[in-house]
Amino acid sequence: MPSSKVSDETAKNESHHSSVRRTFIDNGTPFPAYHRDYRRISLRQGSRGGSFVTTKASIGIVNEMFIEIVKSSSKNLQLAIGEFCDEVLPDDNQLAREILMDLAPKIKPGMKLARIGLAVRMLVSISLTYADLITDFLVLKEYGEGGDETSKYFRISIVILAVSTFINVLIAWITSANKGVKTAIKNVTIALFQLNPLVHGLSVWRGLDQSEEDVIQPIVAFTLVRVCELLFEVLPEAVLQIFVVYRSDDISWVMACSILSSVASAAFIMSDANMMAERHLMNQQRQGPYSHPLYGFIPSQDSAFWAINTGMFLFYAGYFACNLMALSAALTVFNWYYIALFMGCEFLLYLGAMVGRGQLILAAQPPGASSASAVGHIVFYLAMCTCPMFQLRSDGGFLGGGWYFCMIVYKLLSSAAIVTSATSHFPKIDGTEVSVVADTIQTILITALSISIFGATLFLCYVESSNRWTFYSSRQTGPAHLKWCFDAHTLIDGAETMDQQKAMLMMGLHPSYFDKDKVKEWLLELESDVGILGEDDKKLPRGCGDFSGHSLDSFFTKIQKAIAYYNDTESLAEVEAHLDKVKKEVDEREVVGRMASLKSFSSIKGEEIERPSSPRDEEILLLKSVIAEAHSQSDEKDAKISRMEKEIAHLRHELTKHPT
């Protein structure tokens, strides 16, 4: 019974994959590089076409498919791996089959433990999220029962919860954009009842890939929901509650629990998001998780792993609490526009420092743009004010370790100064006695500072020693680091060759980062039949990061726009002439391939193939080649069905002979 169930599931999955592949082909669109069906290209089919099996990209595809099978198989693992090998491996590759069959049961327990660890993290995260939400509603109930004195707090809290719910609904609608009206209405309803963190969390734990209807990946959706909740619900509600505490005669246990749950929820959300982001960056490195010069602070030892998680949580809890107390104290004593003016001055100083380091340009800009938008840095600044992401320590276009460390120290010291200054005005505010004693607030502040410093020290003691410096030192500015990535011979991210790495950088970043002569030299060395342009499917190979699977036409278009930025007419003409020549050779290679397919099919049918005498004849021959390929696939399917019918007839005969 288990065997038949696995076979049925496999047949159902294969039917889905074939349908999706045919849909893309019929629409004339390429597979997205992140799409799971893009990764399910059969090596058996590729071996008929030539060099596909021997490429490194093919090995990467097999590895990812193999891991997915091991993760998802819950019954007969050996049978599932056997069917997988039948699908993707050529008939004569017995050694690879034996290796995969032996490897699967050995890695299954480790992957199972990883899923258990993920489940625990998701459970803790979701529990803290809903504990904070429930206590916020209980505090809202207290505001409503407090009469005229708390009515304004009730209205403000309602607005905060309404904005948070609206953001959740907006995310649900965006993520359901391609799934139909019914699915969109269902997801919006789930968001209205604040259940989307649970739904997205279950999707991540089940390991669901991004389907063709998904706008973003499930893990990205889960992280987005939690971060938006932190910014639009946890932070403003906690500030309001501490503000109320400063003016209250008595602190209820509901209010205290709500503030503590907000701090714990924010700390866990940020520490878990940091770990997921860093692990993702480490897994992207084809040369190994610790090969990148900046990313890779997660240690391999279990004891160190738990130590850095604990240290990270304590650091974020203390840091978030200090900033909450400072903001609430400032709102209690000063008018809100003084706070906005102070933060605006801080941001201008921050921008000035970034201009000095040449780090305002963050991503690809329109050709000829003289300056880049600072919107990204607004987000970075606000993040540093509340819960700084560890990935901002990167020199590659972000803050750099030195600025990251200095900003954290500055924010802790400024929070202490603001609380001390504000509490000195607490005896009377607007003629009203402030109930909370200043000494009590300062004691809580010192406790939060101590927790933050202890957590940061514990974290830094156990991170990988090779990456510890990235948290307090900047050895390169952002532009210098990116220029080094283009010029050096060290491979980063998923690149397997320097050509792939350069293509990934040139397509994703502003051309001002790179030396014009180096770019020109690289482009003039490109050839149509090797490297990034040598793939038979006219797509960029998998080593090109987020641009893997993009068409070569897209590559040529973006590169030509990028080199136009340098405003060098002579170099531009030389490079464009070479790219036009290479692009023409790539297009001709496709025609030659289709002609060869047509010739092969015609020889089987005993027909003579004519030579194209005009563009119209060439189009007719190309259409014939497509029809020939379809007939060839149809013949293969008919032969397979015929074999299956013979097997069924044989099994029926055997069952008739042996009915028991």
C-alpha cells in the first residue's frame, strides 16, 4: 500500500509539473529562476540534447530536487528516491544512482531535526505575536472602561490597531493578486481576524515553494508580516502604553504584561529574522557558507549557536526597551514636533556621513542619473532607531561595521540622555503631578542598558571569529567593496565563474560603482558559445543570482543601458558593435539547433529538408521544427503508454493465475 500511494503522489506531481511546463512553453515565456518547475528539468531529456548533463548548473538542479524529495517524502523514502533517479538521471549513470540512494536515509534525520527546530522557532514567534495582540486588546478594554481620562488613549489605540489591520489586509491582497478573487477574499478575511501570521508560518514550516501564482515566497511573506507588525502595531502601542504609565497612579498587571510581551515579541521577531537572513546569505555561497568576506557569523557548534541566539535576543530586548522609554519620556515632556525636528537633524547628519563614504547609490538607477534616491537610507535609519538588522553591517552599499557599531552606541547613549533630561521635568507637567518617580524610571533604564550590553557581549563572544570584525570595523566603503567584487577573483554568492559574478553585479547595481575600462574589457571578451552566453536555452545560468533564468535578450538590453551611463561615444560604439555581433550569433545558434532537429526528424520520415531561400521560408522551417519536436514527444509518450499497457496486461494475467 505505501508503494502504490507514493507512486500515485509521484504521478500526480509529474502531471502538475508537465502541465506547468507546457503552459510556459505555450505562452512563449521562460521559467522564472525561483520557480520550482524551473528546477525540475529532466537530465534524462537533457542527455538526448547534448551537453546539458555535464554542466555545473545541472548538478545544482539535481541537488535541489534531491533535497526537496528527501524533505517531502513521508512514506517509502527508497521508492521515492528511486523514482526520482528514474526521472532525472540517464540510464547509464548507475554510480550517481547508488550514491543518492545511500545518501538519502543518512541525511533524513538531520533534516527532520532542522524541521523540528524550525517548528519550535515558529511556535515561539507566533505565541509571542498573539500574546502581545491579546494583551493589547485587554489594555484597549481598560482604556474604554477608564472614562474621560483614558478616552483619548482608547481612540489612539483603535487607530493603531486599525492601521496595523489595514497593513495586514494589504499584504494579504498583494500576495493573492494572481490567485483569483475567491482566494484573495479568503486571505483578506484571514488577515482581518489577525490569523495571517499563523497561516504564513504554517506555509514556511511545511516548506512550500513559491508557486506560479505566488507574488512572493512564503518565507518572505511571513517575515514581511512580522516586521510590519513590529513597525505598525508593537512599536506604537508600546510607546502609548509607557506614556500612559508615566501619567498613571497605578500600573495594572495587564498593562505591565502588555509592555513586556511587546518587548519580547519585538526582540524575538528581530533575532529570528536576522538568523534567517544570515543563513540565507550563507547558503547562497556556492564556494561554502563561510566563503563570503562579510557574511557568515553563524557558528557550526550547537552550544555557540544557542549562545548567539540568547545574546541576540537580550541585545534586542534591551535596545528596544531603551528606545521605547526615551521616545515615551520625550513625548511626555516635549511637544511632538521637537522630536520630529531632532530625528530630522539626526537623519541629515547620517546622510552627510553616507555621502562622505559614497554610499547613497544603492541599486540600479536609470542611465545618466546623477544622484540616487535616499529612500533606502530612510528605512536603514529608522531600523537603527528601533531594532537594527545585523545585515546592515555589510560594506556592500549599506552602513559598514564601523558605522553600524557607532550608531548603536550613539542611540543607547542618546536614549539615556533623553530619559535623564525628561525625568528631571517630571514633578509637574501641565500642572499635573506625574505619579512615576524619576528614580524608578532611571533604574529601569539602567537595567535595560545592562541587558543590551550583556547580550551584545555574549553574542560577540560566540560568533565566528573570522566575521566578528564586521560588527565594529569597516575595512572598505560600499563602493570600494563592490568594485573589489567585480575586479577580484574571489567568487561570492551563487556565482560559479567570474563572468556570472560580473553579470550579476552589472545587472543589479549602478554602473558608477565599476571602472569603465574594466567593464569594457570584460564585455569585449564575451563569446556567444561559451560562458554565460553559451546556454542552449538562451537564458542566464543559475550562477547569476536573482537574474538566473532571465533571457539573454534582457541581459543585452540592461548591459547596453548600463554602459550608456559612461558617456564615452567611442567605447560605447565599440562595445555595442561587439554585443550586436554576439547577439546575432546567439540568435543564429537557435535557428541552427531547430534546423538540426528538423533534419533529424525528416531523416526518420525519409523526407528531404529544403534550404531556406527567404525569411518567410525560414519562418516556415522553424514552425516545422516545432511541430517535429511535438511529434517526437508524442511518439515517446505513445511508446511509454504502450509499454505500460503491456505491463498491466501481464499483471492481470499473473493475478488470474494466482488469485490469492
